[in-house]
Amino acid sequence: MATVVLLGTLDTKGEEYDFLRRKVREEGVIVLLVDTGVLGAPLAEPDISRQEVAEAAGANAQELAKSGDRGAAVEAMARGAAEIVKELYSQGRLDAVLALGGSGGTAIATQAMRELPVGVPKLVVSTMASGDTRPYVGAVDITLMYSVVDIAGLNPISARILGNAAAAAAGMAKSQGPQAEAERPLVGATMFGVTTPSVTEARKRLEDLGYEVLVFHATGTGGQAMEALMRSGFITASLDITTTELADELVGGVLSAGPERLEAAGELGIPQVVSLGALDMVNFGPFETVPAEFRERLLYKHNPTVTLMRTTPEECATLGRVIAEKLNRARGPLTVFVPLKGVSLIAAEGEVFYDPAADEALFGALREHLNPEVDVRELDLDINDPAFAQAMADRLDALYKAWSPEHQEARA
């Protein structure tokens, strides 16, 4: 029988979780209620106590309560809840996870949910589901359901919404299928508007060679999503053509994927081909949102909602070093492709971001800091040249085919 795990702050939402537990059970599934509250007495009887959750985080529930520090308590219980759900999943005792709450309860539940593999059903009824949800969802398949009214007792509206959530979670837990196995190896590829011709050509070539290519828009969450699917075991090869998110992370643009971008494939040891797509730019919103300190820089209105800023030689040199340091730690097959005639559509000769000095700073720093054993292919082409795209695709195919069955079995 399928099991739905409920993650709840029972010191404030005990009545609601009792109702939710009853409704989920009515759908014919097992329910495990985990208490993630700490500051007040639990208002419902859990299956996994707050003490167990706190201990999973290396903390003590009583000490957290005595401190009166809600922020520290939320942080500790979120860590503990993450450990609990991972353990339940590994034991086969979690087929879906469901939670409800305000900002604190949502933060605890979603941090735990983000530790579960992509594909495991994750649902949160939240007062925060109608605002900026990126801090909660990240790059994971978490479903948010707006609570409409505050989660403070039961009323005709909240009871209907919680009933819907219970039915949804139970249905997903019982369904869990069909679990389609990929018939062809899955490749993750990164793309931006200014690298679309390259990625499109490379994707077609890889599909002809027998791969399934998942393309991710390199907008911060795109890079995070691709690397999350690598860590979940779905993607087994990386065509990271568009590493532009690193420029936003360095300079302060709006499309950063975080400081760990470009590390997952290397840590996992899966084959990867990496290039320097769109490192000529940092992304901002509408022109009026560009920070004042950048207003005198070379800016380009990509469209009414996106303003691009050209990276300087100094920034490019730093990016080259950062990329080299990340790739030097790769444990698997790797080739780096350098497009000597431009890293994007608008960085080629005659285009608005054409800047040979900045490009050479990027290329030079990469050469200087990459370990000598890293395979580097410098082509006298721009990144969107069909020949450049085909060369990357063919090289990834060669790396993947040479990747020993032992490595693939070790990841299974």
C-alpha cells in the first residue's frame, strides 16, 4: 500500500493536520505524520516526533524550544526533516510527501522536499504560493497550491482546499507510474537565445546518433534543474554549451544559478562537453532596473524586459579562472570547446558585443588555469557555426561511448 508522508508544524497546525491525515487515509493510503514544530506543545499525535526530527539534525528539541529563537528552530527542523524524508524514501516508506503552512512551515517542508529525487510527488498547500516561489521550489518538481485563506483553523474554504490536496497527494502516491525508462541516453544541454543555432544543430546531431536531448534555458533555474536531474540519475551526459549563468553569479545579474553551477557533472563523473556560450553578457530586467553603477557600461536592450550588459576583460578573466577551477575537479570524461570567433550571436565580429580583448581575457585565463591533462579544442569558429556545434556533439558521443560500463553500473 502506498504511503503519504505529512510534514507539519504541529505546535501551530495540529487541527489542520489531523483533518489532512484523516482525508488522506480515506483515499486508501498509509499516512506517516512527522512533527516539525518545536516552540509549542504538539496539537496532534505524530508518528515521528519532533525529538527524532531534531536529533536527525544534530540538535535537541527541548533546547531549541528553550532558546525561543524561531529562526534557529526552523533551520534545525528543516535539516532534520530533510534527513527523515530521505531515510523514509530509502526504506520504501514514502511514495508522496504533503505539507501545509505559512512561511515557516513552507520553508521547512520545501527544504526537505528538495532533497528527494525528481519524480517523487511533492505538494505544499501554502500562503506563500502566490508570490515569489523560487526560494521554496528551487529547481525541483515541488507543486505549490495556494491556500486562498490563511491556514488558521478549518472553515468551508480551507476544508475544501485541504481535501483537494489530500486527494491529489494520495492519487499521486498510488499512481507512481508508468515509470518510463529512457530508451536512449539522456543528454542535458544548456541554451540561450544567443546560442540557439548551436544548441539546435548539436541536438539534431545527437538525436541522429541515438541520444535524447533535454534542453534547459540557462536562466538560473534552468541550470539548476539540469544539474538536479544529473544528481537524480536521469541525465547521464552533459552538453553544457551555454555557461552564461556563471557571469550573472560573478557580476550580480538576475539569472544566476548559484555558486555551485558547473560542478554536478564533474562530481558525478559523467561525460561532459563544455563551452563558453553567452559569457559575453550579464542579464538584468528592464533598462530602468539596471543598477546605477552599471549605467555607463555597454548595455543592449534584448527586449523590453531584458537588458544585457557586456562583460569586461577583467570579468572575463575571472570567469575563465573560475571555470577552469571547477572543471579541474571533474572526475569523468571532459572536453572543453573554445569558439575563438565569438561566444554568442551578438559577440561575433561586427555585432554589438564584439570585443576581442574581453574574449582573449576569457580564453587566456582558461588556458592558464586548466590542468594540462584537460582536453581543450580551440576552433577558429564562432559558437553558432554548424561545424562548431557538430564537433561538440560528435565529441560527446565519443566520450559517452568510451565511458566504461563499470562507471554506468556504479551510478545505477
